[in-house]
Amino acid sequence: MAHRVTPVTSAAMRWLGIGVVAAGEGRAGLGMAARAEMANRSEAVHGGFLALLADSAMGQAVSTARSEERRQASFDLKLSFIAPGRIGERLEAVATVLHSGRRTGVADCRVTGEDGRLVATATATFIIF
């Protein structure tokens, strides 16, 4: 089975400036600059942006563990916020595939700030079609 080696981006990823830092079989890393427009009322990165970054990284990782003809979509996402993402810093999400089956895939992810502190952890389940 041929696995995807070319990173896949979406219009949302391009609009938000999310870039692929690394991708290999079963792993992916994405980076995003936390802009002022991403702030919540506490002047930290809104959790929705952290969820989008983690979900995108896990989707990218799952895409490297399946054949190029198939696609995936997350249908379950669990995110735990550990520390605030700071506006102005670069955030990085590194995802690893835990399970890659014929119909589903499972991945986990760690989102870190540029100083290496853990900002969030996530797991997601994907349908493969």
C-alpha cells in the first residue's frame, strides 16, 4: 500500500497561516503563529484555535498512515488545556498515530509554545473512507 508522503493543506490552514513543519509515516508536526485576532477575553489564544491546530496535525498524521486514494475526517476530539497559548508566539502541534485500521484511525497530539511548555494535549478518532 502506498502511503501519502506529500502534506495536505486546506483553505482554513492557509488562511490561518498553519504550516507543515514535519510529516512522516504516522507522524506530523504543524506550526502556527498566534495572532492578535486569535485572542480570547483573557488575551490568550482562544481554545478553538488550539483545537483546530491539534485536529489538523492529527489529521495530517493519519493521512500519512493510509493509502493516497483514501481520505479521513475526525468524528471525535478530546482536548485538554494545560497552559495558555500566548499571543505573538509560535505554537507547534506534534501528532502521532496510535491506531490505523481499515475504517478508523486514532491519533494523539501535544501542542507546545515556543519555549517548549505544554499548552494542550488532544486525542481524536477518524473515519477513513
